[in-house]
Amino acid sequence: MSLSAEEYLEERTESLIKRLNWVSNNVDDLEGVNVENGKLHIGRLEKNTPEDARDFSISLYELLPRVKLADLLMEVAHWTGFHEQFVHASTNRVANEEETAILMATLMAMGTNIGLTKMAEATPNISYRQMANVAQWRLYEDAMNKAQAVLVNFHHRLTLPSYWGDGTTSSSDGMRVQIGVAALHADANPHYGTGKGATIYRFVSDQFSSFYAKVINTNSRDAVHVIDGLLHHETDLTIEEHYTDTAGYTDQVFGLTHLLGFRFAPRLRDLSDSKLYSIGKSSNYPKLEKLLRGQINTKIIRENYVLRLAHSVREGTVSASLIMGKLGSYSRQNSLATALREMGRIEKTIFILDYISSEAMRRRIHRGLNKGEAMNALARAIFFGKFGELRERALQDQLQRSSALNIIINAISVWNTVYLNKAIEFRKDKGNLKEELLNHISPLGWEHINFLGEYKFDIKQTTTLNTLRPLKNTNI
């Protein structure tokens, strides 16, 4: 983070001019990039996933044993100890064996959205009253976040995830859910059809772990919430670069993420309409002159340098979503909002110049966002109860369901990763492993997991990492 406005402007001006010169000199040679009539056009990325990657993934998943979701949760708890984070809010006691079974049943009732009443009917030895007690005293926000961090950190330490990423990049995306009751922040959005709803905004690492989630208003701009997830997760992941879709960015988010030390990299759907900015004369870059539609106001940055604001956000004195929402609603005359917007325009221009210069970057962003979409597909499969509708009025109760869903997603990712590794070892021993395809598989498959049925939570039946279940079809 720059120490002064002068240092910031000197460094970013140099970076911007360097890129403007390079792109201006090489724009005609950039593959898939076309500048016409002051508009920027980029061709679609050609598919570069090997043809046999899907078959290879299926062949590994065919080796995985079938498992009930209840058993999967108990096994992952036994391996990771994530359940020990649900310390009783009043007595400070960790759950014993019997309470752990009730705890898992409650998590599953909320995460699948079938609710405590239906779960009590499906579990012979666990009552509604027992689960309601656990929900009240153990499943509070801090405990949920810590349990989630244990799962993400365990997954991060496994070997296989390193084929998918190093844990330094992430993406965020919203999953809209209907709200079937009158709730204060439930809104209609014609883009998503009829009815009122909210959005579960989820952050996904490049290793397929979900490290942060929150429930937001469905008409709230995603960009307002990006920084919250990057700063306030409790995992060991060190995120350096973050991807969003078009709704996830504003000029001000570009500015603040840079000050906080993150590389912000959205996928820009409306790139041809994007405004680029220069410091100095745009005529210095003849091939880009029609794209450069404005000058950066360096004077207002000098006078209203927002380093103190960035420090307050990082320290948690004020939440990023609150301050970004307020800055976005201020009039153009507000000097702080204007300064941050001008800084964001510098960062956005630098990013777009890098984006058109590097096909590798465009692929990285595309791949990162695809991981988020794959996780949303798994989330919808898990959250099947009540037709995927939330029936809780209070935001805190909706967040509790969302956090339980996130914990189940991460437990599935851990379980699949452990067993995929066992399947890979088996294929390796047989001499028919295609190691070059490992970075194209994902731990988010669920065909082998039974989300339905009668549920039994038996701690005595759990495996250890040394006594894993046998693989299927090992005679082929």
C-alpha cells in the first residue's frame, strides 16, 4: 500500500503509461482483439479442455463408493474435527458423541433446507427439540465461520487441490433464492422471474473450496460486497487475485481493492462500451486515442487520498459493503467518493489493457468464474428442501441456513478430494493414470451421494484416513 498520494500517483502513472505505450504499439498484433470506431472487440476464447478430460473424470468418479450424506458428514467431522468449533455458547462445552450426531442432523436439516421438523421425522433417535436446542446454542455465526475455516484449511493442505490452483485466486458469484414469506429485505427482480427473493453471495477459491458466504438483497449490486469476503474470511488462504462477473465491479471497487493489496479482475461483458482513461494527452497513443475517453483528475486524488479509509476497512472499523454502498449513493460533488472513483479509473484502465494483452489472463478469469458456477450447481442440488425456497423472515436465520449449506459443500469437497486421491493412487498402481488431466477434474461431483432417505448418525461407524472405505469397480 502506498504511503502517500504522490507515491501512489507516481507509481500508477508509470504503470499506466507503460501499458498504454505497449498496447498502442502492438494492438494490431493482438490475437482476437480488434479496435474499430472507438470500440474494443475481443473474440470468444477457443475451448482448450482436452477431449478426454470428461471421460477421465467420469472414470475416477466411477471408483468412488456410494455414500449417504449423513455418513459423509460424520466421516469428514472425524477426519477434520470441524464439529469441535461448535462450542456451546453458554457452557463453552464441545459436543460429545451424542451431541455430535444431533449437531450433524441439524446442519443437514438447515443445509438441505428440509427443516428441523422433517429431519426429526427422518431420524429415529433425534428429536425436533434436540435440534432446535443445537441450532440456538451451537450454530451461531462465529462457530459456523470457524468450522468452515477448518474444512477449507484441511482441504488446502491435501495434495490433489494443488493441481487446481495454489489458493491465491478466487471468484464470487450470487445464487438467487426465492423467499416464500414476508421478509424485510426480500425483493422482486424481474431478471429472475416472479416472486421475491434474496441472493446467497459465495466466494470460491481456485481449489474448489467455499471460504465465505453472505445473504444480500437481490437488487443490491454484487460489487458492494466483494471486499467483505476478501478481508473477513478466517481461512489460511492468501487471496491475491479475485474474479467477478460484470455485476461485481464498479470503478470504486477497482480503487479500493488495489489499496487493500488485491488484484481485481472482473469478466467484462460490455467491454466495447468500457471507458479508458489516460494521464496526460491521449494523442500520445494514436491507435488508442478514440478509446481514451477521459483524463484522470489527479488533483482530486492528491487532495482526498483515501488511505485512511482503506485502513479503516482493513481493520474492520467499518465494513466495506457499508462504506461502498454509501460512497456509491453520494452525489458527484462528494470529494472522497470522487477521489476513489478516479483511482478506480486508473486501476480499471490498467486492468483492461492487461486483459486485452493477455489471453492467459482471460482464460484464468473464465476458469475461475466457471468454478463458482459449478459450486452453485452443487449448492442447488443440496438445497432441495421446500423447492429451494427460504421460509425464514429474519436475515440472521437465513444466514444460518446459508452457512450450513456452505459447510456441507465444503464437506463434500473434502470427502470427494480424499477419495479421488485414493482412486488416482489405484489407477497409478494399474499403470493407466493420465496425470496431465488431473487439473481438469473437480471435487464437486454428487451422483454418488444420497441426499435422501432415513438418516443415522453413528460415530462408531466412521473411518479414519488410514481405514478409508474400499473403492468400487477395482477389478476393471
